[in-house]
Amino acid sequence: MHAKAVRFVLSLAAVLVMAASLGFARSWFGKSSTKTYSVSLDIAAKLSNGTELQAGNYTVKIPENTQTPDVEFYSGGKLVAKAAAKVVTQSLKNGNTALEISTQGTTPIVTAVDPAGMAEKVVFSGAGS
């Protein structure tokens, strides 16, 4: 009876190690480390680093697992802008992906991205963060 219990415990331990290894492999190899969002700008606006985004549709790529991502803006599949940011936790999840825009004088400035489904916003460095 004692030998049976030992075999059972060893078998259970082996299964747990295999399951943990598979979970690690899936998170390491099977998961993208960047989230992608679609946004539209009705007017031209600048990022905090001075890069100007023309009015239009953009794909925004935000790296995961970092509190200080470099956010990339793509138009027509081409990288058109990149800006440093920081992740700020919010109390509620964002319903839709949106850009936060303020003005500096008469110049519209993109200050943050609110990614859909996330209880975070990504605030651009130098934008009142």
C-alpha cells in the first residue's frame, strides 16, 4: 500500500511538472508580446515627442509586460511614429479604444491611448504624466 501511494504522488508530481512546462512554453512561444488596436484621428495632432500624425486611420501597437512601452503608430502597414509612454492603471475598463487629445496653444496633442477592454491607459511621456 505504501509503494502505491508513493507511485501515485510521483505520478502526480510528474503531471504537474509537465503541465507547468506546457503552460510556460505556451506563454513563451505562443503569445504575442504586443497588443494591436485601431484608432482614427479626425484632425492632425502631435505626439509628445513632436512627431505629427496626419488625420486618418492608424494601427497602434503597444508592447505588453512593461510599464514604459514605446508605442508605435502604423499607417498603411508602415511605421509612421513612435513615442515613449507609461502605463497608468484606471478603476474601470475602457469600452472602446480611444486617443486622448488636449491642446497646447492651438496645437492638438495626443496625450494617451485608452485601449479597449483594459483597465489601463497609456500616457505619453511629457504629456502631463
